[in-house]
Amino acid sequence: MQEEVLLQMRHIEKRFPGVLALNGVDFTLRKGEIHALMGENGAGKSTLIKVLTGVYQMDGGEISVEGTNISIRSPQDAQNKGISTVYQEITLCPNLTVAENMFIGREGGAWVKHKDYEKRADEILTHLGIPARSTQQLGNCSLAVQQMVAIARAVDMNCKVLILDEPTSSLDDKEVNMLFDLMRDLKAKGVGIIFVTHFLEQVYEVSDRITVLRNGELVGEYLTEELPQVELVAKMIGKELDELSNLGDTEEKEHKDSEVLYEASNLSSTDAMPFDFSIRKGEVNGFTGLLGSGRSESVRAIFGADKVTGGSVKIKGKPVKITKPIDAMKNGIGYLAEDRKRDGIIAELSVRENIILALQVMNGLFKPISRSEAEAFADEYIKVLNIKTASRETPVGSLSGGNQQKVILARWLLTHPDYLILDEPTRGIDVGTKLEIQKLVLKLAEEGVSVTFISSEVEEMLRTCSRLIVMRDRHIVGELKGADLNQTQVMKTIAGGEA
Amino acid sequence: MKMNNAKNREPLTDTQLLMSITIVIFVVMYLIAMIFLGGGFLHAQQIFDMLNDNASLIIVSCGLTIVMIGGGIDISVGAVTSLVVMSCVLYLNNGGNILVSIFLAVGIGLAFGLVQGFLISYLEIQPFIVTLAGMFFARGMTTILSVNPQKADHEGFAKLRDAKIEINALGYTAKNGNLVPARMELGVVVALACVVLIFILLKYLRLGRNFYAMGGNQQSALMLGINVKRTRFLSYILSGLLSGISGYVFMLHTGAGNATNAAGMEMNAIASSIIGGTLLTGGVGNVAGTFFGTLTLTTIKKIVVSSGLNDPWWQSITTGGMLCFFILLQSVVLSKRSKKKKQ
């Protein structure tokens, strides 16, 4: 490995209204290395990438390429300065040929020299070992090949720094290997590659160095071979291992006596691999794993939020069919979605309207909830959940994150579910509200409601759940309960193998 | 050796595939008409009549195809055609000059393209709304110019209007023994020239490929370094320009201006483009397809009339049916394709 520094970012700062997204982060990329950028949600890695590619302007710090300070004004500007990015979603045109995608937008002259492009494209494709023909329509190639074509374009534009942002998330194993071969090839040619991913095994397979970010701050830069997987997880989640061993005094909450409420076998959806799962009445369990491990996808499959592709589901012992959210709702399942802004609130509608939404859907179009009824419901839940709002008619968008979350909780509680799925209910909300929500979960369980609780904060899950299902790379890799329910064990299971 | 064979037979692009379907259907339909209906369909003049009657429709359809490939829509084209016809007729009747009248036609079309293109591309207003406004505006202007139909009585123009290209070889012998040559109007030459030029533009010019890129994925086009705003602006300018030319060709065919000229032409143009394999979602399409799309649409209308269904609504009903059929066919073909890719 050459040690020559290619890119240096020093004390990068980026501020958004109310948040310091990057706080004095340093990042160094050397020539001919694959450098993994790791961090959980909100750690700041995508902000850092966006600063580097000119999507965001930094508020402080400096960037230098090969020793010269540069400022990056736009993605176009970044490309011209040798920094190319290949995004998770392919930013090429599927209706054009491979050759055209490689040359369009950067060639002079009025005429398109198809033959010339095709010849040059074929040369580059052969040189990089990409299994595509220049005359193919890009949309007919597999996603992996499309991604590689994007990389080929970047390489032909003489990029020195290549950023791969979650390139493997929609590829299968074989395609991932093809991509890795290409990455190693480019590395040998002296390109510096920044590899952003949440697949731990891939990081260890291909990267030379790892930089970990957490809460907008640099945790550290490590040589991949010197950092065991379990330590990497600990650094990402934010607890040193030694401290962790002392924690973990969860009370035993076994539910062997109560009946099984929900049972799925071999359930799969377009986004989730087949899995088995069951939950008893009044039980609180959790799905844990790093971002992208498939934890959200699994619960979405339970709720029918993604297209269910297989498996069977029993509720209270009776087989039911749940293929879309309304089926799940009719069977007494509620689901608080991970992305509050996109899948949860309707910002322009009032608190009252947001609260009655799910109940209204279940009642159907022809049984409207009267205004006075709706007002009574809204007032009741504003009081019960202590929602801080000017009035029940205030648009939800103007409430704080925690209170928005409570409104959505109220929406589901109003349907009196038997089984409530909460996906990241505590993300981005203040500590006080977090505790309130955790207490509420436990109270619901006492009343006989089953709850599945997902959170990136392991500690929070340990406090509320009596059983944890651990996922890694889209598969369930373990189930922890009783004495195993402690942070060390969770991290070991997430990381896989021995610590 | 097998590898080599595979290399030579590249699967068709979506554009080529949809266009081929249209051409095949057109040919089959025409052959069926020749066999079962005979009569006019057996003479070459039938094709020439179809071209003579639809030269201006072919021209605006080309413009619309460009806009639709870029992911937009332009519904002002029929009204602009009508406005051009009325303006030019009035100008010629007041002692105008032929050459200036051509400039007038092109100028009006360009003006609409410029204004609409600017509003859509740089002020980012919905193309449907902008061109709807343009349509009403042009229709209104036409009526202001003259409520009554105006016949062009300019001498030089009359010569131009009556000029026909006669092809003896494709003619037929009438009952009295005289040879009736196949006749083609000047407008058809203009229309064919437009089709060829736009075909070259779309296939071999950078601008043309940028239209496809923009329609395929606007965000990607931007990331690939294409000036999307300017490209979109130019697509509407071309559409406006072609509407102007279409107006002049329309006048050459009818020789008169009328406020109801070219009524519904924009819808026929959209139908022609779609039947020819242009997708409303953008990025796929071709003017050669559009040309055959127009012919297909016209042929089916002729078949309906020849079958004795003379009432005008039958034509509308079959047009609607055709459009549904083609859209269904396209979506089935394309979804089969993407499924095959996934496996």
C-alpha cells in the first residue's frame, strides 16, 4: 500500500438549523487504498460525503487534494477536480446505450460519434473487466453492471477520488464480488476509494482502513486488520466494551404462560428475506442489528408495508392473510413507521386529523367519525400522552419531533391494537420524551398489548424488551433472552463470531 | 464463435422495439385492407392521399415526439397551426409576398415556442398548463383575426397550392383509358423532409441524445453534465417551429383560413406519437415511428369509412380503441422486458 496522501479533510464543520451535523471531523485518504466510512444513522457520514461532493457547503475546515487546498462548489465542480461519486441509486439514463452513458454530457461538438464512443467504451470496459457491451441499452444490464458503468465513466474522467455510496445494497453476492474485483483493480491503479456501507462483512473483505464517525464527531481511524469486528460495532454504537460488561441487569420477563398472539413462518417480502417470528400476548420484543441489517424490512413485512412474497401468518392460532397494511390493521396490528416525516405524519393536517386517521381508515369511507367524536378522541390522547400542542387544531408539522411521534402513537392507540410495532419511535426526540415512550410501551404490555420495539440504541431496547432478535446482513442470527440480554452479548451477536 | 454471434445480434433498444411493432402492425393492417376492402387501397394514390391530407399532422407530430421524448407535452400545436393559417391567408390576401408569408408562419411558431419554452424551462411551470394557456391564446387570436372563413385568393399562392408532383409509374388507368398519375402535394415533400431531418437530429446530434437523456432520467441527465434547462427550452422551440411549418403546409392543402382549422390536431398528434412508440413518460420514441403512427391512425380511419361506417363518431371510437390497444401493448411488452432482465 502506498502511503502518499491523496485527500485530506481537516476540522470539517457543518451546521444545520439546530444541529451540528459535523463537528471538526478529520478524514484522510491515501493513494491506492479502500477506505471504509462507517457510522450509524445520524453519525454524519452522508453529510461528510455531501460536503466532499459539493452538494453541501461546509461551514468550517479545509479540504486538500494532493496537497493543494481546494473549494468545491457543486457536484460538477467536484467531478472536474477529480472527485467522482457513484450513488446507491444509479444516476445514469436507462434508456440510452452503455457507450452513450459513458460519454454524454462531457463531449464537445454537435455530432455524436456513435462508432467512436462505442470503440472507446469497449476498450475501457474490457480494460476494467466489466461484463457489458457498449451497444447494449443500459436498462437491460443488471444493476451491478449499471453501477460498474457509472464507475467506468468516473474512471475515464480521470477521477482520483472515487466515492462509492452504499453501492452493494441492491446487489446479490455474485454481483458484489464483481464489484469488489473492480474496486481492487482500481486500487492497484492508484485510485483512492471511499467506501460507504453498512455491511460489516464487506468492509472486512475489501477495505484497508476504517474511519468511524458518531454523532457528527470523529471516533477514529483504524487499520482494518487491527480492528476486530466487535470493537468496530462498539465504536459505532458508542460504548467501550469494558464498560458494557457491567451493565445488563434486565429483569426477567418470561411469557411462557400467555398465548402466542402472532406467528409467522417463512415470511418474506420484496425487501425482506424469509424469516420465522412469533410474539406472545403482552410481550415486548425487539429487532436489533445495524442499519440495513433488515430489521425494519422484517417488521414492514409483518405489517404488509412492502409486497409480501411468501410465508404464512397465524394470529391467535388462526391462519390469516396479510399482504397490505389494511389487512394488518383489521387483524389488530399497528405500525409506527421508521421515517416519521415520510411515512408517518401529514404535516399540513391538524393534530386531531392526524390522530383519527388510522381509525377512520379502518372504519371505512362510509362510516365517518363525527367532528365531536374526533375532538373528544384528540383531547383525550393529547392529555393521556401529554402532547405539547397549542391546540388540537394546530398543524402537526409545527410540533416538535417528540410530540409528532406521540401524535402518531395516539393514532395507533386509538385503533386499540393487539400488537403494536414501533420502528425507531425514539429517534431524533429529546430524552424526556424518550423515557415517556419507553414507559408507555411497558404500560401497554402490562395491559396485554404485544409490542415489537426497534431502536438503534441498544440500551433502550435492553430496558424495554424481554427478548431480542438479532439480525445481520438481512438474516436473523440470534435470539437473546434472560441472562443473555446484555449489551456485550448483543454486540457479539451483531458483530458475529467471537470478540 | 457463439460469443461473436451474440455480439452481432444486440437486443433492440426500447425505442427500436416499439417502433418495429408499429411498422409491422401498419403493414399488416394495410395488407388486410387491400385484401378485404380492395378498391382504393389497391392504388398507390391511396397512400398519397393519406400523406396529402395529413402532411401537417405529420409535422406537428414530429414536434410533439421531440417534446415527449424529453418528458414534456405541448398541446398548443393545433391552435398554433390554425393561427398561422389564418394570419398567412389574411396577409397574402392583403397583397403580401410569398417569401414573407413563409417567414411569418415560422416566426409565429417560433414565438410560441420561445415563450412557452421559457415559462416551462426557466420558470419551471407545468408544461401542460403553459401549453393549455398557449392553446387558448392562439385559438382566441385566430378568432379575433377573422370569425368568418377566409379563402386565399393570392395569385402566386394559388400556383404553389395547385403545384403537384406527378408520378406516372405509380398511377393507374381510369375507365376511359387515360392514365391518372399519382399526385403528391408540395406539403408532403416538406413533411418528409421534416421527418428525415428530425430523425437525424434525434439520432446523431448531441442535442437529440440530450433530449433522450433528459426524458430518461432528468436527475441523472443533470448529474451527467447536461444543461437540462436549455435542452428543455430547445425542445419547445423546435415544437413551436414545427407548428409554424405545419400551419403553412395546412394552408397549402386547404387554401383557406378558418377559426376551427386543425381543431383537435394536438390530440391526433399525441395519438400518432404514442402509436408510433413514444412513451408519455419520456426517453423512448422516434420520429420514424411517429410517421408510421400517423399512417396507422389514418389507415384505420379509412378502413372504418370504407367499411360503410360513415358517421364521424365511428372514427373517434376506433381512434380511441387503437390508442388503448397500443398503450396496453407497449406496457405489456416493456414490463415483460424488465421482468426478463430481473431473472
